[in-house]
Amino acid sequence: MSRNSTSPESQGLGALTIAAVETVPLRVPLPKVYRGSQYQMTHRSTVICRIHTEEGIVGEAWAGDEDHALFEIDSIIREEIAPALIGQDAFAIERCWELARPATFNILRDRRLGLVASACVDSALWDAIGKALGQPLWRLWGGYRSSLPMISIGGYYGDLEIPDEIEQLRELGMAGMKFKVGGRSPEDDAKRFAQAREVAGEDFILCADANQGWALSDAVRFARLVEDHHPRWLEEPCRWGNDRRAMRDVRILTGTTVCAGQSEMSAAGCRDLMVEGAIDVCNFDASWSGGPTEWRRAAAMALAFDVEMAHHEEPQVASHLLASVPHGTFVECFHPDRDPIWWNLPANRPKLRDGQLQLPSRPGFGWEVDEDYVERYRVDHALR
């Protein structure tokens, strides 16, 4: 994301004319299988998208963590979105977003694949805009702060012993942890969560993430069992079929702070969570749901509803978005074994200081991509 930081003032730019769209799919094997309440992961994948402009500025971003659908997302960018954008002005970000939107209209495939593809392109366009204006995106989008606490997603079943995992996260400089629950009974998971709190101490941010694993009654029982262990929030506690009303009832019955939004596909879906009174924290995922343009719409509504904003994973984009607004919470990442891309692809990723991630001051997203890492893990188009 570091390519070309020349400002428009020095070039006299009145437009950023899109000349080409390039994609580089990456697939990195994980050292072991990671299991949540209802899923498992063996690889970490992403798509790097580069927007080349006639003015010489290249916008660069990567988004998404799909594995089995990696090639399909890449194909959607190249074959459906790119042709619609060639010749367009990247500064016309809302128009470009609309031109990419038909990639989500195909009812014969998973709509989220088009959303991830759109997010890759939208993120790269914003990187180009930031470079053209000579400003980092966290500042361009609002500039509320330049650093944020970073927490790790962990507590996977069958993984490290809880004390060992928390020790590793503290050594990495993490401010806290989002702990997996929902795959066992409320009583068993409450014991695991209580152990995590005992080991971590009160100064360590600790959230519980059920990945929609429980019925309402079980979610309520868990919330009451862990109340004295001060979870920062309980994320996606209830099964998807009636989750808005169920999460509303968890909030009313227990007083627990509830977080959700990562499973929504649009800002309108997040709006409905807020109108329903289902959430205190919205963790809408820009990389899964159409890009920073759509996330910022959800964030504006959340401010009006007194709902905090989080972001599901993707720290390279999430950090800029969350730092730009007054109601942003924490940047999420994984342990280096679970997400080797975040820990290796940005060559200039800063070390955490007192649990804080300092954002780049360079224009755009400001991340310098390690080209050796790209070449090692890129998946050639010919292999499809």
C-alpha cells in the first residue's frame, strides 16, 4: 500500500483516471487447524488489489480471508468490476462504489463473494485517493486519533493452554483478547472464560465471542455466569435465525454489552440491529461487506444511535477506520500463527507499545508491502 505518494498539488492533478486493475491472490498455510464454535481454518488467504492510474499513482490494498473462494473473488475483480472502472475517476469514490455493486447481484452465487471483491477494489481506490492528497486515511476520514489498542482473537478449542496463550499475547504487546466460546455448554465455557480472566488480570481487555453458537437461554446463562469476570462485550451470542430479537433479549435480561455486525452484508443490516436495540457495539467488517465506503455509512448511523464501532479482523484497513471516528474501540488481529499475512506482509508494521498500534503517517493506508513475501505465497493464475 506504499506505492507512489506524490501529492496532486505537485502534479496538478484534477482527476485520478483508472487505467488498470491488478490482482495478486495469496494463500498461506497455517501450522495447525484452528477451530471456532462452528468452523475451522487451515489456510489464510487474501487478494491484493492494485489500482493503476494514468497519473502514475497506484492504490494498493488487500482484503478478505476467504480460502476456498479465493480464485472466485479474484475472478470477480478482474472480469466483472475492473471493466466497469477503467477510465473512471478514482476521486469519484461513490460512483466507483456503485459501478462495482452489480458484482453482488448474482443470485446464483454467494453474494458475499461479490462484496469481498468490491471491498478489495474500494480499499485500493481509497489508498490511491490518500496518496493523491498526501494524507493517511485515518486522518482523511476524520483523524480522531492516531493509535488504538490492539486485541487478539484467540481461545480456540483444542489450541494452547489458556495461561500459555495469554502469556504469548502479553509478550506480543496485546492490550487484550477476544475469547472463543459458544462451542460448549455455557457452564464449560464460563469456566474457561473465568480461567482466562484469572490469568490475564483486570487490566487485560477480555471479550467473549460465541460466533452465533447458542440459543437465547444458553446465551443468557453464560452472560450471568461470567458477569463477575467483566467481559468487555459478548459477541454474536445467539443463533442466526432470530438473532436480532434474541440479542436484544440478552441485553435486557442480563445488562451485558452485546457486539454484532460482522455477519451483516450492508450498512442497512447494521441499521436494523441498532433500531431493534440488539447491540451496544457494531463490528461491521469493511472487507466482507463492500469496503470502507460502506463501513463509514454504518459508523455514521452508529454514532447517532450511541453504538460503539468495532471491526472484525483485517487490521490493515480496520485501524484507519476505527482511528478516524470518536466511537471506535479496538483493532483486532490474530496470533501470528493464525494470521501470518498481517504479521508478515506489511514490512513496516510497527511493534505494539503499551498495547497500542500506532498508525502510519504515510499517505493512504501507509503499509509497505513485503514483495518477497508476496512472491513466496502468491498463487499463479495458471494454477486455477
